[in-house]
Amino acid sequence: MILDRLKALRQLMDQHQLDAYIINGTDPHLSEYAPERWKTRSFISGFTGSAGVVVITKDKGGLWTDSRYFLQAENELKDTGIELFKQRVEGTPSITEWLKEVLLEGSCVGLDGTCFSMGEVEQMEADFSAKSITLSIEQDLLETIWVDRPVFPNSQAELVPDEVAGETVENKISQLLATANADYHLVTALDEIAWLLNIRGKDVAFNPVFMSYLLVGENRSTLFVNPEKISNDITNHLQQANVKCLPYNAVFTELKEVVANQSIYIDPAKTNAAVANAIPENCKATMGASKVALLKAQKNATEISGFHKAMEQDGVALSRFLFWLDKNVDSGSISEYDVRLKLKEFREQQPDFKQESFPPIVGYADHGAIVHFSVTEETANKIEPRGMLLFDSGGQYTCGTTDTTRTVAVGKVTDQMKQDFTLVLKGMIGLTNVVFPENTKGFHVDIMARQWLWKEGLNYGHGTGHGVGFYLNVHEGPMSIRQEFNNTPLMEGMVISNEPALYRENEYGIRTENVIYCVEKMQTEYGRFLGFETFTLCPIDKRCIDKELMSADEVTWLNNYHQQVFNKLEKHFEGEELQWLQEATSSL
């Protein structure tokens, strides 16, 4: 099937006189999780990971993806003729470097300009210029060869009441307009639009967003959205904030008419090249990182309170799941896919649950070493009563978004497993307890999570922390905690994951993840100091810990954490479940 699709694509490339075609598998808003219509990377290659770029030439093919998906990609690309290129691994060429090697001078490379940022397109054009390779951004070739391509999503949007959001749309727009000296802000990221307007949607699996663009101005703001999505209540809600609605595709003509001779602020990393090209030349465009992203990342007091509520419900669901797992794992009949279904089942019992926040990652034994293993009924391993199980899952609640990873014993664990688990746990505790001066960046504190692994010559290839949205995308920026440079400082109110890990290929994987939030710790004559508090309420498996490797302070932290988990959750349990929770959270 994949080979037939590649053949059809190459025939179209010949018709359009293209020597290569680039597919990144995202939508016109450059989303991490795209609606079914834009899952083009998976359609053309069979690779189902959430990140990666496919390049097809007349006789070659390549997929560029990061370390989370190396093992998965190797399996899914078999027999396609598409080669895996491992990003951030020494010796791996970039996409443009590879194309300059395999293409002749004067070749033409095509892509769908609605699905690549203007920044990406400009960089490719600069890279290709040395070999006189041109870039064509007009063709969506897959529209022709994808016979049963899913339609444009048109689910209805829903309101988030001001008392849940903690702030009105008018106030949010005022804050945005104050951040840059421009007549208009073009907002294209779906989660930023949803947050700014206190509206959510159902157009993208796992992310409660809706397909739209937003042009924000001092006296006039326009939401570009298909009208069937918008109820009368939402129309009235938007009118109160002086926001009118026009059809989704009207953004192209409206930009040409409204912002002529005006100034506009855009994020070149989030604005697709086709929309950027619609901005008239007589408009003064200021480029920079999205101002909405930073406003959204600093959660207000109401949002913080909502997170606590969501995490308590999530903690109940996860504890019930862990109790169920302990009671049933010895049967040997439970599969990784069963675990995925059970995680969802227990979350669905919670009052504010809406949907999962990402596809659950469930890996037993060697599957645990596949960082983002997307388990299906066909690929699932049976869980034997020995070793460890890793599961990473989360929920979208109307009061917040959750993301928790636990690695648990399902039988006898080896001394090496215990050592590895404890080193990872020490890193998670170390990052939780770090105190740092204001304006510290995430890459400055990443070492707190890795230090114990590094001392043993161990490491993990992904970041340590990503931002988490408020009933929004489980992955958000602009901050992060990882080794790579990120100039956004950690600021009070930011919500971020804390997930050090270790993976032994073909053996097992370990990851322990809590969601934390940034708070002020103290002010001294040396300045203002920040640190973290923990949202997540879920036991950490003491059976996997080598206590001898932990300091007294680390043991105290763990015991205090478990006491907090018990105190918050005990009212939801009784009988055997309550006894299990007492034991799971007892002192180490």
C-alpha cells in the first residue's frame, strides 16, 4: 500500500516537474497532533509518530525524526524504501544538506505551503540557494492521490466560563495588545486562539481546539472559523469582546484588505508560509516569538486551582488502575493494550473528564525502551508477572490537563532495574527541589534531573520538561527544561512536566513523571528566588527503589510526597482499595 502511494506521488512529481517533495504531517496551524485530514506523514510513509518529516525524491526517500521514535520508525519503515535519519545524532545530515547531495543543481523541491512555517520556508530557500535549487510551495499533491482523504473537521466549539478561565477575553486581548507596538496580532496556533477567546473545540484528537485563525486589533478583532462551529452563545460571547467571525478561508483576502498600510505582529515559526504570503507588501510586519504563548504559560490563580482539582481526579483514576493492576497482573492474561483501555476507563469515571490528553504510552519489558511506543491491539505484548511496566498517560479535564508517567513492578525486579529506577527517581526529586534566581532558563536546571545518571555514564535522549496547558495541549511552550538552549526563563505560574528517564534497548524503560508548577520561594538581598511545587498525586512504586542509593533528604521528600498523596485521595477510597493506598503511600 505504501509503495503504491509512493509510486503515485512520484508520478505527480513528474507532472509538476518536481525533483523532491517534502511532507511534515501537520496542519495549517503547525499542530503537534493534526486532524485526520492532515496526517500526511503517516499516509505516505506508514510512520505513526507525532514528529518527523518525510522527503521523497524520484528514487529515494527519507524520514527525519528524533530519539523518541528511532525504534518505532525502524519497525514502521520496513520495506518502504524510506531511510531513517536520526535527528540530533552526530553525522546525520539535515534535510537540506541531504537534498543538496542527492539533487542536481537547478532542481525544484515542492511542499504544501499551508503546512510549513514561513520561517522554515525562508531557511530552506537560503540553504538551497548555493546550489540554485528552487522551492515551490503551491502544491498539495496528496489531495490528488489520497482517494478517501478525511474531510475538514467541523465539530462545534464550546465555551469556557470566565469563572473557570480566571480572566475575561477582553482582559486577555488588552494584555496581548500591550506586548508589542503593532496595530494587529495574527494568532495562528490553535491552542493560543482557544486560550485567548476562552473557547475549546473537538477538531483535533487529544487537544481541545478548533480550526481557526485570529486577527487581533485595537478596535477590531476577527476570528476566521467555519460558521457551523459557532453557536449563538459563542457569538454573543465574542461580540462582548468586540470579536466578529468570518469564514475560515477568508483569512487570505481579509489580511490583504485590513492590514494594508498597517503594522502586524506575527510569529514566523507558527505562521504558515501561505498565510504569510497573503500579508501585503505595504504592511509593516514585525517578527517575533508569539506573545500569546508567554501569557498563556503563566497560569493565573484560578487556573492553578483548577489544576489541583484535575490532578486529584486523575490521582483517583491512576490509583484505582494501579490497584486493579496489582490484583490481576499475576494472571498473565493482561496485555499492554488492556492497560491502555483500563487507564481510559478509570479516567472516564471522573466527573470533569473530557478525553485523553495524548495517546497513552504503555510499554512492558523491551517495549518500555521505545520512548513513545504507541500500543495497538495487534502490537501489544502480554504482561508477564516479572520485570517492570512503564505507562505514560493523561487526561483532559474541564479544570485542567494531566500527564503522568509511572514505572511499576509487575513481578520480581532485578538489582540493575532497582538501581536504574532509583537514579531516575533521584533526578526527579532533584529537579523538584531546585531553587533558582529569577530569570533562570530551563536548560540551566536540566542537570538537576540528569546528574545521578551522568555519574554512572547514563543518559536519556529527550527533554526533561515541557509546558502543560490549562484544559489545552498537553505539550506547550515557550519554556522547556532540556539540554538545548531556550531563552525563555522559568516564571511564576508556569506549569511544566518533570520526567527524567532511562532506556535500555531491548530490555526495559524507566520514566517517572510528575507535573510541577513554578512558585516564588523567597526574596533576599540577592534577589527573588523561584522553585517548584508538585501537582501530581500518584504513588511511586517503592518495590523498584534501592533505598541505599537515596539520601536522607530524598527519602524524606518521598515520604512527605506519599503522605500528601494519601491525604488528598483517601476520601475517595474504602475497603481493599483504601488498604492498598495506605500501603502504596507508606513510609519507605
